[in-house]
Amino acid sequence: MGTGTTSRAARPVWQQPVVQFVVVGLVVAVFLAWITGVLGERLAQEQAIDDARSTTTLLAETVVEPALSSGLLDTQAGDLDRFDRLVRSRVLRGEVVRVKVWDANGRIVYSDEPRLIDQMFPLDADQGDVLASGGSDAEVSDLSKSENTLDQELGRVLEVYSRVEAPNGEPLLFELYLSDNNLEARADELYRLFRPLTVGGLLLFLLLTTPLVWVLSRRADAAAADRERLLVMAAEASDAERRRVARDLHDGVVQDLAGTSFALSGMARDTLTTADLDRSALRRDLDRLATAVRRSLLGLRSLLVEIYPPNLEGVGLGAALQDLVANARESGMQVRLDVTGADELGADVTALIWRTAQECVRNAVRHGGPDHLEVTVGVDAAGRMATLTVTDDGAGFNVDASPSPDSFGLRGLRDLAREAGGTLTVRALPGDGATVRLEVPAS
Amino acid sequence: MQHTTKFTIAKIGAVALSGVVLAGLATPALANDADVIRRGSCAGNSDWKLKASPENNRIEVQGEVDSNVNGQTWKWRMRHNGQVSARGAATTSGPSGSFDVRRLMVDLSGTDRIGWRAKNPATGEVCRGSLRY
């Protein structure tokens, strides 16, 4: 896999979370505005009907019923005139645009529209109920009904019925038509009342939360970019690892085994051609070659440990680190390994400590050439923080120098430590060794 | 009376003819096509006037007495199809010593009969007139 960097393509505006949040919020605000208008109109209509019923009942009891006369029921002109003048002066005011008085047979005893007087129309069930039981009823007028033929110019009106009684006890139906021209105004008034609570509230919510969403979105984008970078680094590290293993095999074990092979071939030839074979010399040579083969085997084992991390849960972090530093010890380096509290660590923390120790030991052996190497693992008294310290007295390096393109180790480890909620610090000076310290939450 | 259907040229002619016959007692006059006006003399020195006009599907009735004396109180009464529609009292005023009252009556189907009566209780003079509309 080749090395290099990848860049995240910029998302279209409509795919950005903040834009989507604001758009959805505005759509919801518009919907709320609409539903508030609908509810406001409905509420206004209910209020208008309630008001109309109250008005009708009041007029029926205080104005109309006291003015009813038997002459009115008989369509006597004088009674009609007096009742008409009363209705025009005290009833036909404000929202009241039509007045009708019905008898139980559906005859219009009186109307402010004289052409309706003495006309007969069938009463509907609601009107019959009010006539029979009293009370009042209200509804939006159905102008298609025959009784409303002359009421078309009134527009949309509310019909309200109330029962009244003639002086002879005959029940009559007092009907008012009330203009609902102010219904829209009343709905607007209610809408204005609710708008700050609904639409305004939502807009305020949008205003307050949009910055939060923006920040969260930025964080999510940054986290995604970090993950993507780590993946790239892991892939690049894996590539470099394979190259390093191949180089180690070629420069180390392969060379040793080749040398051993040549030596053995020479010895085999000598045993056939030399008459006076020095058996003690032969034995020394064979012991030396056996030592070389064991060293090669040890090198291969260390390489295997590096290539394939041990089963940390099975063998434990301490044993795995012993294997890790074995190669360094074999090469003559003074190694001190101190592991305490490793059993209390979580699996992810153990793996991170192992991975960090592996990288640090490898760097020390390969680049530092130290005489002493110290690896310490511990957990603080509260059992909350785990610490790994790898110190060597080798060649050291300049911490501030730009890492080589192949140097992914410490950079990647620093990211891994941060992901785990910890820190990785490096102290090193050219010619004065290096110390790498990892601190992470223990669980 | 529904003036849109009833008020015909023939009827205007009939009213005018009856006015000629009753000259001296009640003189009909026409203000416009829809109005019906009657005038006449009371029992004394006063004159009366009765006028019916269409007004928003109703009949506006105007009764008037002209006695040429200021400060007289008259009791008046309007009838509609024989029923008392309105009544009251009024006092003459102004340069002409007159009063007038206006009332709206329901315009019923068919011909409406409208009567006008005024009486001066002090002198006993009575004015009386009528019209059909």
C-alpha cells in the first residue's frame, strides 16, 4: 500500500447537518404556523358560537319574549310594526344581521325580511329539539336551505336558535343570524396570541440550538477525520512493518543461517578430506554453530512476537513483555523490566500498553543502541491511571525534528493514547537517551 | 304592498281620480313614482298630510298636521290594516305651527291600508286621513 494523504471531499450544502437541521426546523415552524392558524380559526369559531349563543339567549329573555303578543302570532299588522320597530332598534345591531321567529309548524311569524313573514319551511331536528326542550343551538348557516333563499347577500353567518314563549304559552323559536365577518379577525387575534408560544418558541429554539449543532457537527467531522487519518496511518504502518520484517529477516536471521550453512558445508568437506581430524576443534566449531542457530531461533521468536502480538489475556502482559525484551537481553543490553498491577487493567488498555512498549523497545534497539533499557508498567494508588515508561540511554533524538515519512510509530501511538483518554509524552535529547511515558485510564 | 308589483300607472290614475272626487277633503299628490301622498283639511282650521314611501322593504309613513299655531299639543295615532301601529303626542312648532311624525311599517303582502288620526284635546279639532299602499 502506498503512502500519502487523503482529503475528505467537501459535502454539498444541503448535506451539511447544520443546514439540514435549520431547514427541518423551518419546515416545522411553517407547519406549526399553519396548524396554529387552523386551530386559532377553530377556536375562534367555537368562541364566536359561544358568544352568539349567549347573545341570543340574552336578547330572547330580555327583549324578544316580553314583546311577543298574540296579535303577532296572528300576523296583525300593528303588532308586527311594533315588534319590527323594537327588533330594528334593539336587536338588529352589531353582528346581528337577520332575525326570525318561528312557530312549531315551521311558519315564520316574524322576520326583519318582510317577504319571509308567513312563509312555511320545514324545521330540522336541531330546531325541533330546541323548541321541545329549550336551550339554544348554533351552527354555521347552510345558505343552500330554502329558508335562506333571501339571505344569500348576508354571506357566511352563524345561526343561533333559542326558545321563547308567547303570552299564551305557545313555544316559539327565536333565531338570530350573526355575521362572522369578525371571525377571521378573532382567529388572527388568537393566532397572534399563540404565535409567540409556538412559532416564536421554535424559532428561538432553532436560534439557540443551531450553534450547538454546528459545534457538534464540527466535532463529529473532526472525529471522522481523525478516524480516517488513523486508518490511513495504520495501513501505512502495516506496510512499513512488512518492509521492516523483510529487512530484519534479510539482515539478521537469513545472514546468520547462510553463514551457518556455509560453515557446516566447510566442516562436512573437511571431515571427508582431512586425515587427522581434530575432534576437539570440530566440537568447538559445532558448539559455535549450534549457538548461532539458537541465536537465529531466538531472533525468529522475537520477530514472531513482533509480527503477531501474543495473546495478552492468555499469557499476561508481564510474560509478553519478557518475550519482547528477550532479544534486547540476548544482544547484551542490560534490561530491567518491572510490571505491577497489570492484572487490573482492561483488555484495551493492556493492548495499548503492549503496542506502545513494543514500538519503544524496537526503536531503542534499532536506533538508540543503548547499554541500558528500562521498561516499567504500573497503576496508581487509586487504580485509575495506568503508566508505561520506557527509558534507554542510547543515542536519543531530537523530539522537535520532523519525523521521517516512514516514522509512523510515535505519531500513531500519540493518537491512540488520545483516543483512549490518555497522553503520550516523549523526552529525548540527541546523545542522551530517550524516555517515553504513556498514561491512560486503567479501565 | 309590494311596490314593485303593485304600483302601476293604472293605479296612479285611479288614485288621482279619487283625489279629484274628494277635492276639498283630501287631495292626493305624487312626490315620486313610489310615494303615495294624501292631504286634507281637518275639522277646524288645520290641514293634514299623510305620506307613504318605500324604505328598505318597509313602508315609511309620515303624518303631518299644520295648524298655523305654535305650542299646540296634539295626540296622534297611526293604523295599519285597521290595527294601531303607533301612537303618541306631539306639539306644533316652527313658523308654520306644525308637527310631523314618521314611523316604519312592515310592508305586508297585498294592499296595506294606512290611517292617520290626530286630535287637539284643547280645541277638540280632529284630523283624519288614510291611503292604500
